[in-house]
Amino acid sequence: MNDMGPPRFATTRNATPVEAAQRDLLLADPGFGRVFTDHMVTIRYADGRGWHDAAVTARGPISIDPACSVLHYAQEIFEGMKAYRAADGAPVLFRPDANARRFRASAERMAMAQLPEDLFIEAVERLVRIDADWIPAAGAGSLYLRPFMFASEVFLGVKPSSEYLFMVIASSVGGYFKGGKPAITLWASEDFTRAAPGGTGAAKCGGNYAASLLAQAQATEKGCDQVVFLDAVERKWVEELGGMNIFFLFDDGSMITPPLGGTILPGITRDSIITLARDQGIEVREERYSIDQWREDAASGRLRECFACGTAAVVTPIGEVKTTGGSFTIGGAQAGELTMKLRAQLTGIQAGTEPDPHGWLHRVARD
Ligand code: PLP
Ligand code: COI
């Protein structure tokens, strides 16, 4: 924070926003991450000056020097969160405080300046407010928000940058997975791992995703929707997917999800699902689960259901796992009953049609 307190935002509306008829066409089938709104937020940071030059402007390209340090050493972090429409049409966010907190934790791990949590939330709220017309109608999708920050110092020495650019952009989205299959298929990567103890697995930094792309490309080659990673030490414990956490549901009604321990992302959806399940008396164990056990339990029927979860993926049933040693299916490769119940509860809270006992919805105040 600078001496003058939090920066005030300067707002300049886009002079040539997308016309309403064109926007409606785009919102009819937005897919994921291709349809962008009219505005963006930028806030700058410099050592000695703190956070400054906060602005909402027309969305557009930015210009950076070729020696900008993010281009060389990848000091970059991001968040993923969504805005929905409440029953009265007002925009709402889901647990933005949790994203603001995780963003700070990621910044700390990557030796970056830490954006105050209230400034993070204000930045996101300002973008949602000015681009509220881009939130798809209830049930038709959501507005995916992508806050991110990168090292903007022009310097080739290897050290934490002295300058950062924080930005927020927004994208109207439908489902993350194409195709409308009842359940997705995973490729269990034996060649590659995502994160090692002491590494950056718990931070939401771009480098983690860059490192996952080859494994994800192999998954696609094998006809799978996502890669699932095993731990880097013993190469046997299930960790998470390229962009989602994972849950296992058993015939005794209990659930397991891999424990947080520095190598997986502490998902906000993961935390919400654990809370919702425990609220209704379901036993949830944060416990290591091996790929061999997974195969064995799928075959014996002890494992009834399995799902992936995350902001983009929401709650997505997993029906099949392919490995170099063969494949196995879970629950007949159909969407599980409890999986779909938890999904309905979560999306019901987000849409405002289910009670919100934990106060997760955050209404975006009008100007
Ligand atoms: N794990 C990874 C690697 C992710 O990229 C994500 C998505 O953000 C998640 C888990 C789920 O996190 P969240 O539920 O906070 O979106
Ligand atoms: C998210 O869910 O927000 C992510 O960052 C994951 C990615 C698959 C888009």
C-alpha cells in the first residue's frame, strides 16, 4: 500500500462497445474463454510507490518491453472466479474473498507484491458492474473473471521484479467441456508430474500450467478430456487434474479427496464441496489415494462415483481413466447420483435458488 492509501479508480468507458444484438449472439453459445467483454482493469505497482494508476478502460492490447521480466522468468499469477445473476438480475460473486486470499498467497510464493484483498475485490466488482450486460442469463452460463498479475520491470537480472501490472479481464462462458457426454475421461500421466514438494503446486502461477501442457496434449491424443497427475515422489498418489481437484465417492457413503500439502491447488470449489458434504453428514476424508487402489476399487464396485471440480469445470463426473497399462471405468461411465446432487446444490447456491448458509454469495453493489 502506498502512503496515500488505496488508489482511486479512473474510469473511461469503451467508446465503441459491442452492440447489444451482436453481444446476444455471442452469449447464445459462448463456449469457454473466447468471448470477451468491453472493459478491463489495470493497477500498477512499483517498489517505493505502492499500488497506483488504478483504471477501468476499454479492453485492448497492452504494450510491453521485450525485456519485461515476465517474458523471461515467468513471474506471473492468476485467479479464476465467476459472476452470476441473482434472481432479481443483480450481479453476484461466489466467495471472492477466498480468491483474494489465494491471490495473495500465490504472490507470496512467487516473491511478488501482495495486492490488498479489498483492492482485489473492488477491482473485480468494478469490472463486473461496468460489464454486467455480459453475464449470461441464469442457467445459460456465467461471467468468468480472470484477475492476473505479472512482473513488469524491464530487467534481465534474475530477481523478484520491482514493478508489477495487475489486471482483470472477463469472459462470458458456458461449459468448460464440449460434447455433452455424461462423464469425462482422464489420462493418468506416468511420464510427467505437475508439482514436487517445495515447488509451486499450491500457487496459481502460469508456469504450473505451462508445465502441464505436454501431459494435457498426450491426454488429448489418447482421446481423453483431461490429464490426472500422480505425486512426484512415489508416482502413485493421485493429486489433481490439469485444472481441477478430484473427489472419490464410496459404497459406504464416504468421500475422499487428496490432502492439501503444497503440491495441489487449494481449490475454492473443493473447499465448498467438502463443506456442503459435511453439512449433510457425509464423511469426507482428506487422504492420500493411490492409482492402484483407484483401479481396484473401480473394479470391485467399492468406488461408486468420481468427479472433478473447479471454477471452470464446476462439478464434472469422471467416467473412465486410461493408463499405459489399460483403462477402467467408474460407475458404468455415467454421471453419479451424489455427484449430480452436490453439483445441483453448489450451482443452486450460486444461482440464488438454494439457501446460502455460509454466506458465500457476494452481491456486487450498484455504482
Ligand atoms: N486445481 C487446478 C490445477 C486448477 O487450475 C483449478 C482451477 O482453478 C482448481 C484445482 C480448482 O480451483 P477452484 O475451485 O478454486 O477454481
Ligand atoms: C479455473 O477453473 O478457474 C481454472 O483456472 C482452470 C482452468 C481449466 C481454466
